[in-house]
Amino acid sequence: MTNVVILKPSRPFSHWVWLAGIAAMAGFVVDDWMGAAAVFVLWLAWFYVHDDFGLPIIAMALTFQWVQVTCAIWYHAIVGRPVRSMLLSDYRPMVLIGLGCVAALAVGLHAGMSLIRRSQHGVIRAEQLAIPVGWTGLWIAYATAFGLQGALTQIAYEFPDFTQAILTFRFVHLALLFLILRRLSRPKPKWHWIAALMTFEILLGITGFFAGYREPIVMAIIALFEVFNPRRVQQWIGVTVIALALGALSLFWMSVRANYRQSFDNETFANSESARFTRMGQLSNTWLTDKHDMFDDMDALVDRLWVVYYPALAVARVPKVLPYTDGAILFGALQHVFSPRVFFPSKAELANDSDMVRKYSGLFVAGTAQDTSIAFGYAGESYIDFGLPWMFIPVFLYGLLAGLAYELLSTRIHHEELRSGLLAVIFWLSLYLFERSWVKTLGLLGTLLVYLGGPALLFDYYLSRARLVTKPDDDVSPEAEQWT
């Protein structure tokens, strides 16, 4: 058991010199002060919003949003190739708006976390206890959660009133995966076991309809960063290999996903794991052996990751062509979220996000007929609702809410592994996507807090009560348990 003392980090003068120097260099590379602003926003994510236990979940989630806003700018500056979206839109205003949203989120998160810390006088945090579950129990729980994912998906859609609640429990698998990776990373990373587990997760994730390999890789990076020692070359190599694997898989997925997804029109294929493996193997062999321009693949990947194009078109049309909605989108999202279907069975279905994109961008994008949904994201919707600068207020308030929730769960859960796994899943999933609409952003955070956070608090309470009737020597320390 350990007591954690909150210390306010101090920034030496050299820190600010380095920040100013890097920002100036970024502005020079991009040939625009926008590059310096991007560096400052990234600094906010990593040095202004921090977890007292060293868990980099929030920083990594905000970094992913930052990449979605700025990746094409860096790609163009370094490689010299503008992606297609840069040539078809006035992207600069939307990039600056996106950076403002990431900054507003960071400030809101910091404010929410600080409010809870100040209420506790900022001195001592709760004792962090070990979960009394050894490797055998953890592997059994992981295998069970993994095996139930398909069944939960089928059951969920048979009970429309409880669909979201049931689907949420699929993320228990992700939390258990994070706990296993966290244990494998301490005290020294067991690279062979980490590699084997990640290979298994990636192979299964990449054969799904969506890019299911991404979250396991992110969980691995978070687990390693929690114990990252910059003086150990082996850890630099490990993190770099995982990051390169994520980039290579993303490049491959973007190149083959259109052909691969066409096969899902066949129900037999969609329900056959072996058929999906075979098809993905064929596509990978073709991709590796056929001649194709790697830069074209990289252009497509960056263009897909850079989610600025459609909201940039809306910024150019609002309010010149269409007026602001004065909050109609956000208030509609709040009404939908606070009217759960279990209590309001007649609640209307969500409109396809593509309908809004068609209206405000002026483009007839793919929609319901193509079984596709294209969204502006919360930033684009906030701009359409309120315009500048008022659009940043709801973004700040969402960050404030998320920060309060993060710190409350962090202070209420006394078992370190339970706390880490829960926070990793809830706040990565609810914070990392820039292109997610308001209704889905708010709904996902609320659903995860209720259906994962609630049971976790009860489980933590049960474990704490159980400890009161056991001897201290009965505690199981995962770090001390021998790997078998």
C-alpha cells in the first residue's frame, strides 16, 4: 500500500527556452505561425494536464486529436506533398479552430481535475492497493471477456432499449488487456510476452470491419509510457517498434480496406473468422508484391487521418450562406443523451451525421443508402452552433466535466490496477476522436461512466471491505507473484 503526495510541478527557465525554441522551429518548418501554435497546444496536453500517478491517458488522447488536426500540415512541410483535401478547401481557419478546441479541452480538463484536488486540500491521495487476483485469474477473466464479445454484440441488438449498455461491456476486454500489458511492463518489460499478446490482438483486430487493431496498440503504448525510463535504450526501441507497427498497419489498412469490406456483403464471410483471415492474407500478399507508389498510400492515409476537410467547407459557408443554429445541435444532443431509450422507448433514432455534412458543406457525401456516416465532429458542430469565439465554451465545459469525472474516479478507487484499467478505457475512448459528433461524444462518456465506472466503484468497495476481514499478509502483490 502506498500513499501518494501531490506535488505541483515547477518549470525551470530552461524549460520555457526549449518550448520557445521548438515552437519557433516548427513555425519555420511549416512557414506559418500555425506551426508554433500547434507546438504550444501539444505542450498543454503533456505538461499542463497530468495524472498524479503518471498515467498518460489524457495526454495521449489529446495528442491523437492534435494529430488529426495537424498531420497534413507536417506531412506537407516535411515530404513536400499536399494531400488532396488541402487543395480542395481553405483549411487554415479550421486547423486553427481545431487547435483551439484541443486547447480548450486541455484547459477544461485541468480545471476539472484541479477543482477536486483543491477540495481535498491537495495533500494526500488515497492509498493504492493491489488487486488480489493473480496471473491465472487475470488470464481467465481476459479470455472470458474476449470470448463473450461476439455474443454480446448479437444480444445487444435483440434488446434495443439496452443496446448501448450491453455493448459497453465489450470494453471490459480492453481494460483487462491493459492490466495484463501493465503487469508485463513491470518491473522490466517482458518483451517476448508483450509481442506475442499484441500479435494475437492485432491479427484478430485487423480482420474486423473496422480498424480493431488500433486500441490494443494504444493500450500497450500507455502501459509502457507509465513506466517509461528515457535512460533505457531498450524501452526506446520497444516503444518505437510499437509506434512503427501502428503506422505500418494503418498504411496497409488504408490500402486494402475498400476491397476487404466489400467481402462483408457475403453473410457467410462476415460470420467466418477463417474466411476473413484467408481474405486478409490474400490482400496482404497482393499489397506486398504488387507495384504501387508508397507515397500514394501515405497520401491516402494522411488525408483520411486529417479530419479537417468537411468542417473547413462548413466554416467557409457559415454564416455567409447559412446562419448559425444558436445551439440547436448541442441542445438536441443533450436532449437525446438525457432521454435514455429504456425510459423513453419512443425516442427518435439519431439522424445520420452525413445529412448535416451535406447541408453545411454543400457536398453530397455518402450516407444511409451507402451504409455510411460522415461527421463534422464536435468542433465543426460547435462552430455551426455558436461561431467564434463562443464555440469554445461548450468544448471547455466538456473538458471540465471529463476532468471532474477523471479525478473523482481516481480518488474514489483505491486499487491501483482497477483504477488504471478503468481510466485507460473510459478516457481514451471518450477523448481521442476529433471527428465524433456531440451526441456521440456526450453519449459515450455518459455510458462508459455509468456502465463501467459504476460497477468498478462497487467492485472496489467490495475488495476494500474484504480486506478488513483478512490479514495484511494475505494481500496478493502482482509484482511479487512469479510469472508462470
